[in-house]
Amino acid sequence: MPTTALVSDEQPDRPEKGIALALSGGGYRAMVFHLGALIRLNEAGLLKRLSRISSVSGGSITAAVLGVKWSELVFGADNVAVNFDTVVRAVRKMADTSIDAGAIIGGILLPGTIGERVAAAYDKMLFGGKTLQDLPDDLAGEGPRFVINATNIQSSALWRFSREYMGDYRVGLVRQPTIPLALAVAASSAFPPLLSPLPLKMSQPFDDVDGADLTAAGFRRSVYLSDGGVYDNLGLETIEKRYTTLLVSDAGQKTAADPSPSTDWTRHSIRVLDVIDNQVRSLRQRRLIEGFDRKDHSGCYWSVRADFLKYKVPDDPLGCAGRSPEVLAAIPTRLQAMPTAQQDGLINWGYAICDGALRSYFAADALALYGVRMDRPKGFPFGSGY
């Protein structure tokens, strides 16, 4: 088989000029929060300028919807999609529907895995049989490259799904993969312990990559995947060495202190997983912010848990200073239907804090590097706030 190098695509000698967006995990909370950020990025004329969108878990639902809808978007002379509502409606349709509880019960009582039932629900609600090949071809200039991230439990490496390839650096790559997009998103959002793992039966051949050490049939016949957040809950791995500008949307929860943690093995295991996830995210966030401070990258970071006042935004046209996102940030990490008012609040908060980060930390570079002027937002996407 031909040998190619994964690093030639993902880790160039130096970052190239371009804007990459990372969408974190966090179940439906992340899916809806990121939707608000995308509305603001589109309104600012940045969405069309993205070179890559990297996502994990709940962020992958929103990213994949954007990917399959990209060819329908109509961008005006100002690079703003005038019909972005087509993306909004699809994501909100998903947010109206619970899938995790039914998938768990069905996976226990009926043939098939829990992950496969989640994938079937995604396909029915969002993707209608589309595959990774229905994402935009970035090499042909059709749009940004979409990278959906999962964790390979066998290799302990990040497994990447994209139009061009899927795989990891230890097992190898499958070129032009034709698996259903819903299956890729289900793998990315298979958060443990209940939705993980998702077994992916391989039918297409692998190419070796430089340094691949797990090429035996046992690693290539079926791949066992878990939530992308197990490896990288911010989705940074595929973008931070690749592009000069990083925009990072974080909808992850902070693990709360617990004076009386459960000691039974099930709930204790979940608590330990939460602590590990919190530490991995904190380390990546710290490294990202330190990189911004050193001017390694231009860009900005925003979080569902943020204090708006700490972003030191030049002005506050949306009146965020007197609002608190604490209730929204505490929404459980589930694939569970959300009330309309809760969706409105999360979208509005994602929109507002994305705007705050852009105008505080990226406005000058956006103008100097990309000719984009950050105008003030005119109002919340839905209703009067959050």
C-alpha cells in the first residue's frame, strides 16, 4: 500500500494564514450555544472566510449540519449568508427531540448498539443518508474543511472524520470515506459511559502513514470509537498548528465541587471521568490563552461559563452586564429535548459572548489581516436576552 504522511496535512512547519474555528463538546447545550456563535460569525462576515471547522461531541452536530447545508447558503457581497436560517431551523429541530434515553433503552433491550441508535436518530432528523462525501470539498474551493473528531479507544489517538480522509496516525487513513455522516457525528458524541463505544465496521481499505504502528487486521477490521472530548474536548488538535487565526467556542461544563461524592462504582466512575475531562479541558484552555498572549496566533476564545464583564468589551449594546449565564451553563450534558425558551437563551448567550470576544480580542487583527470590520450587534437573534 502507498505510504503517505498525516503530518504533512495537519502539522506543517509553520501555520498558514487562515481562520479556523473549534466547536467544543457539551451535548445539546454545546449544539445550541455554538449555533448562537455561528449566527454572530456569519453576521460579522467571518463565516465564509473560515478555512477549517474542527468539532467534537455536541459541537459536531452543529458543525455537520452547517457542512451539509453549506452549498445552500447564499452569501452576499458582504460575505454574509442571507439564508442562514436554514441552518438554525435544522439544529433547533434536533434540539426539540430527545434521543439519548431512547437509544440507551433500545440498545439494552433490542439488537444493535446504543451508538448505532443515536446515529439512526441523527440520520432521520438531520442528514437523510448523506455521507462524509457530501461535505464541502475545500480543495476545490467549495467551503471550509470540516473535521469531526472522535477518540479511537484501541489506539488511544484522535480519530478524524473528513471528506478527504478518516483515521488516525497509528492505524492509518481511509481515503474519501463513504460512511454516513450521522455515524461520524454519533461517534464524536458517544460520551461515556452510556453512549460509548461506537463500533465502526470498516469496508474501505487503509493507507499506511509514516509512523503507523497499529496496522494489523485487528485494528482495521473494526474501530471502537468514543466521544471526541475524551481526547480533546475543545477540538484544538486539528487546527492549532495549522492556522494563524484560531476562534474557539467552549460550551463545556466545569466540574463542580462535591463535599459528599458517591462511592458506588457507577456514579464514582462518572465522577472520575468528569474530573479527568475537566482537567484536560483546563490544560488545553490554558495553553491556548498563553499562545494568544505570546502572539503565537491571532483570534479569541469564548465560553458558556464566561463572565461578560471580564471580556472588557468596548460597549454593551445588548445589555449583558446585568445578565447571568449560570443557569444556561449548568444545563446537563445530554442529548435531551430543550424547551424553546431555553434554546432561545443559549443561542442568545452564544451570540453575545462570541461578539464580546470578537470585539475585545480580535477586532484589530480582523481588520488588519482579513479586512473585516467588527460592527456592533443590533440585537439578540431571539427575543430580548437570556
